[in-house]
Amino acid sequence: MAGTDSSVFKIDGKAGRSGSPLADFLYPEPARRSVGGIFGWWEKRRFAYNAIIAAGGAVSLSGLGLLALLHGESVSPRSAMGPVAVVLLAANACYTLGPVVESLVHKLWGREVLPVGPLLFRAGLTFSVGLTLVLPVILLGFQLVIWVLQAMI
């Protein structure tokens, strides 16, 4: 890993425990057990979450545009801005549920329950990437199959 920048995934001073910046990002230390600590922990990760979701969406939109061009349709980046804004707003609204749920769990069960923040973060990130990257790719694949079948008929 010589020459790589390990600070790309570094969110706080705790990174570097496992030797892998990506593992430290996906399996971070939990938040300090207070409402303020929990919300602060989540807010430190919001930019990285948005960047990952945006990258997945950019790949999906690029595939959509390429497929539309191959099919002979015109492509307008302006037409994609509405759905992109809706997805980003919805993703951030759902992201905000993470610290709310973790705070509620902490208030209801206190220290009797293990911190759920890192697990909620990974689950939400996985679901969001699936929604912005994997699902559109699957739908594009179905559309491509339909176009091929239509061309054969």
C-alpha cells in the first residue's frame, strides 16, 4: 500500500486500528454514549456517506445516458436533476434517522445494550448504495434485454 493516501476514509482520530482505512471507516468505534456524542458521530460521517451515494448515482446516471445514446434517444443532464435531488434529499432524511434511532435505543435501554451506531451506519450505507447503484444497473439490464428482444421480433 505504499504511496496510497490512507486519510481518504479517516473520519476521526480513531482510524488506523486495523491497518485498513476502509475497514476502520466501515467498522468505526461507536459514539460516546450521550445524545450529543451520538449526533456528532453521525454528522462526522455524513459527507462521506453523501460522496459514496453520489458516486453510485453518477455511475448509474452515466449508464443510463450511455444506454439512451446507444438506443438513439437524446440525453439531457437537466432532466436528471429533479430525480437526483429527490434521491439525495430522501437519502439524507433517512440518514438523519440513524442518530435518532441510536439515541432512542440509548435512552430506552441505556448501557445494557451495545452501541448500534456502527451497525446502523453500515446497513444504511449498504441499502443506499444498493438503491443508487445496484438497482438501476439491474433495471438497465432488463431494459437492454427488452430492446434486444424487440429488435429480434
